[in-house]
Amino acid sequence: MNGRTLALLLSLVLVPLSTHSLAQEPDQSGEPMKLYAIFFSFTAQGTENIRESPARVETAKEIVRSMGGEMKTFYGILGSEFDTIFIVEAPGEEAVAKMALAIASGGNVRTKTHRLFTEEQYGNLISELP
């Protein structure tokens, strides 16, 4: 997937999310949680067992919760190399990496994870450029 395709896909997913609360709650240490997109592609095994996918989504949501994260939303995706996407809050990169690896360890999906920034965070980043 090239950068343009990813940007378009994220804009299609995140624009509708603006109606949802994406306020990032602090984690247990008081630090604000970070927002991530985890893209999932079905493996051959995942496709063969597609009828079990809704139960696997519930299991994945529990994995995210058990590792200190929160699943904000889920979407199925058509017309992409990815089949589904989670938008999650997690304490940081190590936590979200563990979440993605734990979910993928079932052998039903491959993952690709991206850090997301709210409009306010993005504006702050830009304002701090030299």
C-alpha cells in the first residue's frame, strides 16, 4: 500500500470517527493514552474460518483491554489489502505491539499498526517545527 492509499483509507475511517469520542484518557500512570490504527489482513486460515471472525473480534477486544488498552471502534474494509481495522488507545508502542502480536498469534490475521494523532495533536506537532 502506498502512502496516498493509506492516507485516503485513514481519512475515510477517521472522518466518521470525528462523531465519536476520541478523547484520550490517561493511563494508570496519569500519562495520556496514545491512539493507534491496527489494520488486519486475513490469512488463509482466517479466511477458511471466516464464520468465526465475529468471535475472534470479541477475543481481540478482550486482549486489548487486558493489556491496558481500549478498543474505540472496529470497521470491516472493502477494496483494500486490509480486511478489518481497530482504532485503539494504548499506553504506548510496546503495549500496542504486544496487543497486535497476541492477536496475530492465533494465525488468523496479519497486522500493520500505525500511530494516529488527533487534529489537536497534529496541530501542536506542526506548531513546534523549527
